[in-house]
Amino acid sequence: MKIINTIKNTKEYLKNIRLQNLSIGFVPTMGALHEGHLELIRKAKNENDFVVCSIFVNPIQFNNREDLEKYPGILENDISELEKTGCDLLFSPSVKEMYPAPVKTKYDFGDLEKVMEGKHRPGHFNGVAIVVKKLFEIIKPDKSYFGEKDYQQLVIIQALVKKYNIPVEIVPCATVREPDGLAKSSRNKRLTPEERKIAPVIYQILKEVKNKAGKTPINELNKWVEQQINNYKGMKLEYFEIVNKKTLQPIESWENKDCIVCIALFLGKVRLIDNIILF
Ligand code: PAF
């Protein structure tokens, strides 16, 4: 696997790949790779001739300093996992390389960013949009792969691509889970053994919500989820929303048949998110 740290060399290298008429699949990441990321790489490998992965811990998408400081750095392990999975090129720039000067761009995603993650992490999606647009301009991929675990991010990236006519196909990929149901996440490593034991409850609650969907009134379901979370010491609900899959706006009745349930909570000091598609 080729590893490149500069934008100029990456562009040159990929120009040559394109001249050979090879299709490029791209997986943007912030490192600390787990099975969820590797699934994206595998899918990219199946669908393209050449696979690029980026590892860049994007400081401007962290609204919380502690979260950024605690984010694991590039691990030797990431490189060996990428090699084993068949990634062809790793682009791993420094912050200075990506942002030689402060970036002031402001994106407006309207109501899509006013709910859930956007509401609780001000500026987060602006930082994500800035880095992803820049990465797309550098890599110019044919297809790019995003996990459905970060569902709101996926919808916002789709909106970004549409708004700026970026010629890339966004490929959504199903959430990869531990055998006990916990969604794979780089943050899981920060859970204490006790917290890790209770974390699968999140997916159990989501599955039960799916069972109750369409039968239990929405406000009762909201209360039920709150009660369930409160039963567990150390768990603190940040939001639980049943929203339309496309608009991300909360649904008011079960007549809306196109919806997804999204949840964010703290387990001790670790913030976890998950979701389940209802219908
Ligand atoms: O999902 C992530 O890991 C990040 O938000 C992304 C898409 C790599 C942008 O920094």
C-alpha cells in the first residue's frame, strides 16, 4: 500500500491511476480503524479498481476539546489493517497540509443540521462538510463509502454532493455490530469493562422500539425509552428521535412510513450514537 502525506503528491499519483482508466473508491476516516471501517474498504474494493483511504483527525469537526484530545492518533495497527484489507493508497495529511490557513467557509444545510447531532454539536457538520468536500476535490473518487451508523452525516454528505454537483456516488453501508449488538465505534475502546457490559442495551432498546413502532403512541414510546435508559447507572440520554429518513425531521404520527430512530447518550464519559430503520 502506498502512503502519501501531501496533497500535491496524492493528486499526481491519482492522475496516473485515472489515466489508466481505473475507477477509484474512497473511504474517508479519522483512523482508529475497526471492523466497520474495514467493511467500507472491502465494499470499495469489490466495486472499484483502486481504493483510497484517508486518515485525518479533522480538528474543526470537534466542538468539544476533550473529545478531540482523547481521539486516538494514527496507529501502526491502522496501516497493517488497511494493508491486509487490500487498500491501495493511504492519504494521511497533517493539519497544516489540510488547513494552511484558518477556514471560514460556512455551509447551510437548513433543517437537516438543526436536529440531533447538529443541534447538540454546534459546528460539527460544517467541519465535516469542509473536510469531506476538500478530500473529494483531492481524491476525485468515483464512489465514496459512508457508514449508516452516522446516519445524519450520511444524509448531509448526500446533500453536499447534490448542492455542489460533486461528481461522486455516495454509497451507504450498513452498521457493523459486535456479536452482542453494540455498534462498532472507535469510542467503544474508551468504555470501562463495566460500561462495556451494559452498552449492548442501546441496541436492545432500539430493537424493542422497532417492535413497538406503529402500535405504541409516539409520545409514550419516547417516555418508555427515557425510563429504560434511566434504569442504567451511568447512562444519560442526550436525545432519542423518530425522524423521517430523508428530511430528518421528527415524525408526529405513524402515518409517516419512511422513518428511522436515532439515539445519542452518554455512558459514563463516552458519547455513543446508534440508530435503527423502522420502515
Ligand atoms: O465519519 C468520520 O469518521 C468523519 O466524520 C469523516 C467523514 C472521516 C470526516 O472527518
